[in-house]
Amino acid sequence: MRSYGVIGVAIGIVMGNAVAKVITGIVEGLIMPIIEVILPGPKWQDALLHLGRVNIKVGLIIAAFVDFFAIAIVVFFMFKYILKVDEPK
């Protein structure tokens, strides 16, 4: 495995941020509308859990978890591929 140093870390951060934006767009524009059709009820992202005077936005939390897991899967497979390509032969 090569040592890429600070430039490699900076490129990784920039690319990670860009990939996160793309995945967030895919989740919000494609996956969430499909889930909205499958799940009953109006606009499930607006679902609230009422605990006394506190309203917890459960729909936003679920959407954030879906977004996180989608990004985690993409990053996992990207790094798995990069490490496989970078192996000494």
C-alpha cells in the first residue's frame, strides 16, 4: 500500500463530500419517493412522535438513516475496490 500523504487525504475528503452529495440526491430523488409510494399515509417524512409537549420528527430521522447507509455502502465498496487495485502483485 502506498503512502499518499496530505494530498491523498485532501482528495479523499473532497471526493467523499462529492459522493455524499450525489448519494443524498439519489436517496431524496429516487429512493424516498419509492418508499413513499410503498408506505401508506400522507408524506411519511413528516411523521411525528408526540411525547408530551415534545414532537420528535421520526420521518426525518428515518430518511437520515437511509441516506447514511446508502453513503456507507458506496464508500465501503469504493475503498474495497481501491485497496484491491492497490495490492502489490
